[in-house]
Amino acid sequence: MRRFSVILTIFITITVLNSCDLLGDGSDTLIKESPNNKHSKKAVLFLRQAGATVANSYQISITDYSVEFDTTAVGNTFTCDDDHGKANLNPKSISFAWVSDNLVEISYDGRLRTFLQEKKVDGVTLVYKTN
């Protein structure tokens, strides 16, 4: 009887963890994708929904133009969240624009909590501006 109890407890624990998506890597939703003028690089803004114990975040990646959007990737350039509800996390709270083929300006709500703010990624320089 004790062995059955242990097996049942393990089964229930695994089921609960899977249902909360705690064991997964999260999933990404594409918000905006924009190439530079030469179509050699592109900037990608996406929403990362990471599960029950981690807040959603907006992330930006700089990639080669030919790279397909990966729904499990993590941003390599900029990452932010709503700082426990202090800011409104929506597509209007962050934007970017190519200034030249090797320069991207990222604008974002200054109340957002930032985790990653790279200055250069894959030969592209990033400048940041808060609203």
C-alpha cells in the first residue's frame, strides 16, 4: 500500500507541474519583425509567456535576415517586464526602428523593468530611449 501511495504522489506532482507549464521552456508570440534596408539583419519583438511562476516579458532579438522566428528562443538584445504591474506591458509599451543598416533605436516605457539591454549584437549597435 505504501508503494502505491508514493507512486500516486509522484504521478500527481508530475501532472500538476506539466499542467502549469513549469517544466516547459515557455512560448513566444511574434509581435513585430523588421529588416534593415539591406535585408541582411532583422529585429524581432516578441512576447515571451514563460509559465505560471515567471512573468510574461517582451524581448527583442537581432538575427540574420534568413533566420525563421523560433517560438522557444530567448531574446538576445532587450528583455523587460511590467515590474509586478507597475507598467502596462503591451505592444505599445515598446517599439524599435532601424536608423541605418547597423543601428537600431529601441523606445520603451521607462516604468518597465529591464533585464537585458545590450549595446551591440551581431554587428548591430543598439540605442535606447525611454518614454
